[in-house]
Amino acid sequence: MTTSTAWDGVHPTIDRRRQLITGGVGHLIEYFDWSAYSFLAIYFAHQFFPGGESSLVPLLSTFAVFAVGFLARPVGGIVLGKVADRRGRKAALSLSVAMMGIGSLIIGLSPTFSQVGVLAPIVLVIARLVQGFSTGGELATASAFLMESAPDDRRGTFTSFTNVTSSAGKVLCLGIITGLVHLVGTENMSEWAWRVPFLIGAAGAVVAWWIRRRAQETLAAATDSGEVERVARMNRGSFAELFTDHRGAFWRAFAIAALTGAMFYAWGTFVPTWAVVTAGLDKESAVLISTIAFVFYGLLQVPLGRLSDRIGRRPMLLTFVLGNSVLTVPLFLLISSNALDTLLVQCAGLALTAIVMSISGAMVGEMFPSHVRVLATGTAMSFATAIFGGTVPLIGTWLHSAGATELFPVYLVVLNVVGAIVLWRIPETAHARLLP
């Protein structure tokens, strides 16, 4: 791995190997902590929301809190975007992982409904809002950080690394959960052991914060116009500028993020829960299925990112939306109580998702100049993910409880068909120089 020489004499050289490690470790912890909630919901739902053992109300309420956490993502996307574009990527990344760790610590130590009554779900909501704030700016900042550390012909490869590490975080989380279930049993897992992954995540966030504080800044290196011009740009009203000079690019980024968020949360985190509540799959198999599927998903990321550097982002985006439009309903019909069937379905869905997740960071970031890059991408991603991604488990669970189970995959297909129409003529950005 070579170091950057494009800005020698103006900015320090960039050690690309170090940048990948620095960005990757923090991103792993971020998604370990964020994903723990959805993976553990089936265990701790009754701790915060009372209801009968066969009732879907506690799980539905827990997923409602999951969706509430996404309400803070737009705020985080705006605030951390401004921090990243004004004070640098390193400052935003450090703040992001610190907030995530605080949220995990609160959940891990939170009292239950039987202990403090209605205060318990209130504490849970506050913790998820803190975590939502963190994730609102995390992906956009990490993607910009890695993209600005990359040579022009490997931006897709570098940004795809965020999905490798986020997958690793999910796999590590699922592995710990699987080990705990086998060690203490399902009853103890539901009683107290669900707290352990959250406390581990909080400790990991401290380590990630320390590592990120040692990163090399990339904001100054993102432009070859010099420090004076960069400062002048930062002093402009970047948020107003975003919706005047970059309105079209912003809405294209929003559309990409909406589709990405909806399908990632559908295939990535909700399929095993869907199999549990609709087909009777046992909880232990659901956790194991997700672990295997995310290993598979992570292995696809860098090869697909590299492919996008060669053939472009646009063909891969269109393959993703058309593939989901055709295959989502048939795949959901194959979900059953058989663990192998559900595993194959989740792997197929995540393979489709990997096509766009491997390129989304680069594709969206390439649409904007450096002084509004993280603000634009963070705002678009966080709003779109909050609206279309965070609501996926809630919508799916509600449709099932209302007796309209078959409408959930149809809803996902409609999103992809609309996305294909909106994004059909999106410009190619892979082979152009990164905007300064």
C-alpha cells in the first residue's frame, strides 16, 4: 500500500494503510453497537414493554423504539456533517464513536419496566436517540474520509471497506450473542445476559475513539486549491448552498440512500425476525443465520467496490433496483421455519444489497465538492434512512399483526420500482476526478 503524493509540499502525505485501519476499526464498533439493538430485541422486548409470552405487542413496541432512534439521524447528519466539513473528518469521526458508546452504555445499564415502570422505555428511547445521532453522520464521514484518502481509480474500493467493517461489527455482535445463548441459555439471555453485548460495545467505543484521534486529516487534502480557498469556502453558508447549487445531486443522493436503507434493513436485520414471527423459526437459528449471512455479505464488498471502479457505479445501481424489483416477492415466499431456506433467502437478499452498498459511499460522495460533501451526504443518508430504513421492522411487524403479511414484500418492490424510475438517468461519477 503506497502513500499519497498528490499534495506533497502543501499537505502531509497520507498513509493509506493507516487510514483504512483507522476508519475501519471505528466503523466496526459503530455498527456493533447500533446493530446490537435489533439483534437482541427478541430477547429484551418483555423487559421494557409488558405483554403475554405469545403477544407481539412487546416486540412491536421495541421496534417502534428502533424506528424512533432513526429520528435523531437527520440531526446527527446535519450537526456532524457541519463538524466534518468545517473542523475536519477526524473531529466528526471521534465525536460519532463517542456518542455511540454513550448510547450503548445507557442501554446496557438501563432499568427494566418491573423496576421503574414507564421510566424504563423512556431511558431506552433516550439511548436510541443518542445512538441515532451518532449514526446520522458516521457513514457519510467515514466514506468521505476513506474516499479522500484513496487514489482516483480506487475510490469505490476504499469506500466499500466501510461495509466490510460494518459487516464485521455485526458478525462480531452476532457471534457474541450466539456464544452467550449457548453459554447461559435462552431464559437467562432474556433475563439479564442481553446487556453484555451493549457493555462490550461501550468499552470498544473507548478504544475506537482513541484510535480515531490519531487519524490523518483529509479535508485539507480534498482540494488542491490551497488552504486560503478552503477556509473561504468553509465560511460560506454551506447548508443554504447545498439546496441552491447542489439541489439535484442532493435529491439523487436521497433516492439512493432511501433504497439502500430500506433494502439493507429488510434483508440484513429483519429477515431472521420475520422468519421467527411468521414462519416459526427458532430464535437461536435466527441468530446463527444472520451471522453466516453477514460473513458472506462482507466478503462481497471489496470485490464489488473494485468492480465499480472499472465499470462504473451506474450499472451496478440499476442492477440492484431491477434485481430487487423482480426477486423480492419470490424470495420472501421461500422463507420458512427451515433454517437453510431462510439462510439462502437472506444471503440472496444481501448479495443484491451488497451491489449498491459497496458503491453508495463513493457514488454519493462523488456528487459533491469537499466543503459540503459530508453535510450533503450525511443529511441525505440520515433523512432517507430514517424514513425508509428505520421503519422497515415496524412496518413489517405491523402488517403481519394486521393480517396483511403478504403486503410487506410488495411494499419493498414498490420502493424499488419507483427508485428505478427516478434514478434511471443518473450521471456516472466513477471515472471523473473527485470534486475539490
